[in-house]
Amino acid sequence: MNAHDSERIKGMLEDIGLGEASAPDDADVLVFNTCTIREKPDTRLAAHLGNAKALKERDPERVVAVGGCYAEAQRDRIFSQYPFVDVAFGPGSIPHLAEWLGAGGHGVSRSAFGIAEERRFAATLPTHRERSFQAWVQVSMGCNSKCAYCIVPSVRGREVSRRPGEIVAEVTRLASEGVKEITLLGQNVNSWGRDLRPDLDTEFGELLRACDAVDGIERIRFTSPHPKDFRDPVIAAIAECAAVCEHVHLPLQSGSTRILKAMRRTYSRERYVALAAKLRASIPDLAVGTDIIVGFPGETETDFAETLEVVEEVGYDSAYTFVYSPRAGTEAAEMPDQVPDEVKHERIERLVELVQRVAAERNLSRVGAVEEVLVEGTSRTDAAKLRGRTRRNTTVNFVGAAAPGELVHVEIHAASSTTLSGRQAALVAA
Ligand code: SAM
Ligand code: SF4
């Protein structure tokens, strides 16, 4: 979501005549789009702002803007903590940034917190897309869940869905511009539509079907879904829509029902595992990814062992693993029994080792298969090779001849825990 917000910020700045500088020293305007999901991004921002302060001292006319979730979380403190910051704005206020930066000759409104009263979709703004053939499509903003560890609901607000007609119009326009792959975006993407009028076909499965019907869209992805909202019509739509990819992100967070309850995730270990099995049974060749947090308050060795068991049982193709990071203002930050750092770190090492072994086994089973790959560019590790992604969302480095944006077939020859490698099928035949 932040990457997408950054594209909108870039597009909007270009629209008011600002181009990208090659380095911060050369920039007249510095915009930081921040994340505050864990402590690490906060610490990194502090270092970046230290540099920005030095640049501002050299050239006081330079404008420093801080946007995104950190700015929203710190709205009462940001100007006292960082007095050199000119403009700050929350994630729902991106559409107003141009005004605050002085577009239209009004001058920069310095030290004004640019939080608009009304949150607005950034989706209607111009975009600076990294690749012409892939696009994010925001379908909702905010989140109505109350996961005990998570800062998102307080910085991005309650869930608001975009109207289906508006979303499909955007997808149709993107297809006409040559976009082949879209990723539908929402903090809780598959609960989309609950706040809209029921007569508008406001069920996420319906939205997948409507996007699938748009000519030219070859691949549809969506992130991040919540296990509680994978109802049967959604599973059926994934299975039946040709463009919807065989990849589902199914955030587990913990394999212990006791911890899941404390996290307020609203599912048990058994319900989660049954859902994963149902998805695999309904969608042939499905790849399943996940998010896991270790060291949530009160997590015992037995709870953690259950998380390891679920990783083995579900057999994830990929996983993002996080050390629990207390966020001020969340329920979990106030809980007793915070897990000591050394225990969290020892657990995450064991988890990462297992996740890598399981993912490597899953990837190894693709060796010998021919996968459809959307070419993204040159391999990051070998400039003589190309790089792309399979429908199952695995990165492939391969020998071939194709341009970014082309769909090619690649015969898979080798695998690691995160990537596949192979040779373009036409070249194999030749
Ligand atoms: N809405 C998505 C869901 O429900 O799974 C997740 C969105 S959140 C931005 C991405 C991931 O960050 C979460 O799935 C969780 O694993 C992780 N996360 C959130 N808060 C965290 C915290 N306080 N400490 C560690 N990881 C956290
Ligand atoms: Fe955070 Fe996701 Fe839970 Fe919403 S559903 S509170 S975004 S973890």
C-alpha cells in the first residue's frame, strides 16, 4: 500500500511540474512516505530526517514533507520533534499534498499539518508507475479489524470501499494503456464492499469476476486478505476466473489458538488449517504465502512450537516473518508478559530456517515443469539472464530472449527457497 501511495505522490508532484532528483542533495522538495508498522521503519526515518535537517540548514528554502502512517501516528508531536519539517500529512490526505506544496502559486503552507478533515482515495490521482505493464488498483482504505498488535486501524482509519464501477473503469483504462497484471489493494482486501450498498454487487468474489472480464488483463492478484473473509464465493471466483493467479496470501500470524485469540484474529488454528486445505483442494496448483509474528506477549515455547507445526502442515511457498514490535497505542503494547528480545530472536531464527526448508521443497517440486512467466527485466544476479514472475508469484531467473511485459514459457531447471531458474521454452525446443 505504501509503494502504491508513493507512486501517487510521485505522479502528483510530476503533475505540478516537479521532476525526480538524482540524489537528496539535488532536491528542492524532499518527501518521505513513512511506515510505522514496526519500530524499524521509525528508526530508519529518524536517520533520514537527520540528513534532511543538514540539507535544510545548507538551503533553508528547501521543503521537507513527511507523509504516511508515521506522520499520522505522530501528528501532535512531529513539528516539535522535527522543527525543520515544513509539511506533514497522513495517508488519507495525499490528494491535498500539491496544495500544501504551493501548487497554483499559493506558496508552501509551512508547519501546517496537512491532515484533511475528510480522508480521500489517492486512487484518482495521476500515477508514476514503475512498470508500464503492471499496476496497483486500490479497492479500499482503512481496516475495521482490531488485531491487538496492529497500528494500521488507528493510522489509516475505518474501512471505506471504492465503488465497483469506479474500480472496473480504472482497470479498463489500465488495460487500454497496456497493463497486463493488476494487484487489487486493500488493508483487508477481501472484506471489500461490506460498507457499500448491497445492490451494487459488493462481494469481493464479484469484484474479481468483474476485473477478470476486462479484455487485456492477463493476471489478477490481490493483497492483503484476511482469513476470516475467504468466503466460498471468493474461493470459487479465484478457481474459476482465468486471469486470477494461483497464489493466495493467507496471513497466519500464529499457529497457537490461545495466541490468535489474544491477537483478536477471530480464527483458531484448526479453522485456519482447514481453510488452507479447502483453498488447495479448490484451486489446482495453488501457491500459499503467509505472514507470521513471533514473540507476541505471552507466547510460550509450546505456542511457538504450534506455529512451527502449522508451517510444516500447510507447507508455505513463501512467508514474511516478523519479530513482534510493540506499537504505542495498541492493545498488545500494554499486555503483561512481553517476550524478551533474545527469546524472540532465537525463535525467529528457528522459524526462518523452517520456512526456508519448506519453501525450498515446494519450489523443488516445480523442477521439470513449464511455467508461464511475465518478464520484468534483467536478472538481479546475472545480467545475461532475464527475470520474471510465475502465476504462483515465484521469481524466475532464466535464459531467454524477451522484452519486459511479455508473457513467455520457461522450463524450470533448478530451485532455491525463494527463486526458480530455467530456460525459455522456445529456446529449449530450438
Ligand atoms: N491486513 C493484513 C492482515 O491482516 O494480515 C496485514 C497488514 S500488516 C500491514 C502486514 C503484516 O505486518 C501483518 O500481517 C503482521 O504480520 C505484521 N505486523 C503488523 N503489526 C506488527 C507488529 N506490531 N509487530 C510485528 N509485526 C507486525
Ligand atoms: Fe492490521 Fe491486518 Fe489486523 Fe487490519 S486485519 S488490524 S491491517 S493486521
